[in-house]
Amino acid sequence: MFVDNTSGTTGTPLKVYITRKNLRYWYALCEARWRRWYGLSIKENWAILGGQQVVPPTAKRPPFWVWNAALNQLYLSSDHISETNPAAYISALRDYSISHLFVYPSTATYLAEHILRLKEDSTFPKLRGIVTNAEPIFDWQREILTKAFGCAVHESYGLGEMVIAASADAHDRLRLWPEPGFTEVIADADHQSLRAGQIGRLVCTGLLNTDMLLIRYEVGDRSGFAIDSPEISDPIRHPILLPIQGRSSDMLLAPDGRRVFWLNPIFYGLSVSEAQIIQDSISRLTVRIVPTHGFDQTVLDEIEKRLTAKMGPIAVTVEVLKAIPKGPNGKFRPVICNLSSEQIMSFN
């Protein structure tokens, strides 16, 4: 079996096991919905702006990316975007003839803001599409991305657990994919199923990954089913999801001014059942963890090692708790940046 790490429900890491057969089916489904709906193809050169470490965090000069020839994919580091290097990212997209992007909205918007300041609209290669994932996208982010890259922006939603997925139709409404599993919307008080138009907890039963069945799995997000409007016609007739509530993670600010996103891999493979990272100053992080079997001092040392590798020289304090306090929605934010807007803007 292949194994993948996810942040899991309410920020708890989870290992997902899957065979090659079912993994192929999942990726084929993603290709059909993420690309075919928008007239894109995996045969074109495309790029992903992601959180994997593809170059050392200390790198100050390009390239901030690697080329994956097998997938026609340019993997761009989200950890190296700053006000000093948007032109390098533009050059990479142009040099590799990139047609479309897969991005985290927060990361891509940060890059787009710097691109717009260059005022190189006449020379910047326009893309044919952007697909967002991992976070909800806000209208102001969509506006900035469209202006910077000159193309449509399509939202998607899904989980590494492969129990639910959705992607946007031509009217920017999330259409639920039926193949991954059965989705319920459950009330907070009495745990009963809710009617269309009502917001509740998403509870999913997986149908695609028969290698690791997740039954009535609470994903930690909130949404509901929308009532399809007869006034708005669309060839895609899958059920409509209301905007997803949750999944918005703060970024962290590195001492050298870099914005650092996607911190989930810090805890992959460690004896930690829950984790939360809090930044109260530019020079210090507080990490709250709930340990599990096998936890010892080496886990604490590894957390500090991984964080400093991603953030640069920064003090790390780890608090070992029995449980991380939850918010009113029963979830906790895995990443919290308490820096003021003035502190963040001082690095622009």
C-alpha cells in the first residue's frame, strides 16, 4: 500500500493507506473534474504553488522551483515568495510555458500582489486557468488573482482522506463529486440530518478508497447543500455545496520576511495526535502538542529541527498538553499568527 499523511479532522494527523489501483482511480477522477471541466490538460505544462520543500529554506536566489518532467509539472516553492523576487517567478512561468496553476489561495494572492506592483502586464504571459485548493477562496482574492494572471479562477474542495471532493462550475458554485463517498450535513445539537440551505457539520462515508474505509467520518468542516436555482442553467448537475466554513489557516512570518504557509508536514510521522503553532513575535513560536504512544524527547527535538529548517533561525517553545482548546465550532486553528498588521507590513 501507499501511505499519505493528512492533517486529518480538527487538525489531528492521519495516515491514509491506499493501493495503486484505487490511487489511479482517484487521480483519474481529479483529472476529469479539475482539468476537463475547465478545458485544461495534463499534457500541457502546468505549475503548482505548494508547500513541499523543493529548495533549501535559506536560498536567496532562484531557482525557487523544480521541474517534474514526468508530469509536465513545475513545482514552485511557496516558502520563498517575497517582495524582492516576483519577477523570478514570472520568468519561471514564462520559461516553462506554463498554461495553468494549482495553488493555495492565500499563497497565490500574496504572489499576485507583488506581481501587480511590477506593472509588467504587457510582458507577463497570461495563463488559461487557476485551480485553488486546501483553503476557501474569498472574492477579493479571486479579483487579485484574475487581475494578475489574466484568467478564470476555479475553486476546488477535497480531503486527503478521499471521502469528499467538489469543484466549481461555470457560476463558481461548488459541485459535489458523487464517486468519493456519501456526504451528510449534521446539526450540532441533535445530530440529525439537515435540509438543503442549512449549515451543519460535514460527515462523510468513503466509497472510493476501499482499502481504508472511513465510515461517518467527521471532516471538521461546515457546509450544507444549496437549492439549485432554475434561473441559472449549467450542464453540470451534481449537488451544490454551500461555501465551506473552515480550513482557513494563518501564515507565519519568518525572521527574514518570508511568508511561510502549509505547516502540516512539520508533524508528519511523529508521535503527536494534535498540534497547533502560534506566533506572537517575529523571533519566537509556541507549539502546542498532544502526545501519543512513542512520544519522547526526540519528538520535541525533531519538531524544533523541522520548524527552524522551514522558518530559519527562530526560538521554538513546545507545550505538551492533554488537549488543545477548541473553539465554538468544535475545532481549533492549527496555525495562528498574532502579529499585528503593522508588523507584517513592515516586511513589505
